[in-house]
Amino acid sequence: MTQIAPPEDYCGTFQAAKMLGLSVGTIQALVEKDELHAWRTKGGHRRISMDSIRAYQLQHGRVAATEEARLLRVLVVEDDAVTLEVFRSAFASWDLPVEVSLMSSALEALINIHTLKPDLLITDLNMPGVNGFELLRTLRSNPSFSTMVMVAITGLSPAEVAEQGGLPQYTVATQKPVDIRWFQGFMAALLALRHVGKAESSD
């Protein structure tokens, strides 16, 4: 694997696999063969240059921009493995044009979010290290994510949320345990609104 100076535009192995429609193992093999340029962080995490991913997409015909444009991109950030698996299973069973990324830490989300550019962020609040409050506030203060819909899932009471400074403006809050049927309806509504918006803009 070639060690190159880290560019500003990069992603992790998992996201590279999703972008190219390949397995994580295949991405790792492509890195080892220098077909994708990557380096490792001090913590041992592999980071892959977006330029090399785009070049691979073009070379191997893996660009499907028109199809991707119709998808609702969703990022779920949750440190509880059981809750994360509930989301994983639900997304797999829904007949909705949704592309989902699942991450177990807010720090991982912050590292990859510029590449993911999600339309919808679903995050737990009470997480070790960087928590959901910090994640939401950081993203809400960034103009690049001004249109992103944010949903906080938590077992905290409204009073406990208020004690930690509350949630950023326009954040939707829902209590644990996760109500998967509510999320299915919420995403269907977002997709419907997007369809209406595109129809109006084309008139």
C-alpha cells in the first residue's frame, strides 16, 4: 500500500466499498495492489483518496449518478450494536429508494460525512467520546449541511436533554426504544416531499 500525503478529500474502507459496489475485502485488495491510493491514520484506520475512487469508477464504469440522485442518503450513528442491527434489518426489508450508512461512533461520522453527504442523519445522543449533542451542533453550524434533516434518538428525558444544552434548532427528537414503523413513515414522507419539490421546480 502506497503511503501518500493525506488529501482533504478521502473516505474510509466501508464507504469506498459502498461507492464502488464492492466488498470491503475487495477494497482492501485494491489498496494493496495500489489500484486505490490509501494511507493509515495514527490509530490504524485506513483512509482512501477520493480522487483514486473516482478514477476507478470511470475506468470500470461504476458511475451511476442518475440512479444515485434518486436515493435518499441516510446516515445512522449509534454505538449500541443491537439498535444498529435493528436499523440494518429494517432498511434491508423496506421497499424504499434509500442508501444507508451505519456507523458506531460520532467521530467516524464526522470523518466521513463530507463524502457521504447524507440527506438524513439519525444519531443517538448518549455515546462515548464525541457524543450526539456535539455531532449535531457541529453539523448544524456548518453551512454545507444546512439542508440535512437531523433526528436524535435517545433514552434521555426532555429535562436531561435540556440539562446538556438542548438540541440544535430543527432537530427532530424521538425516544428509545426505536420505533421502526415511525422511521419508515418519516422517510417515506421525506421522499414524497422531495418528489413534490422536484416536480414543482421542473414546471
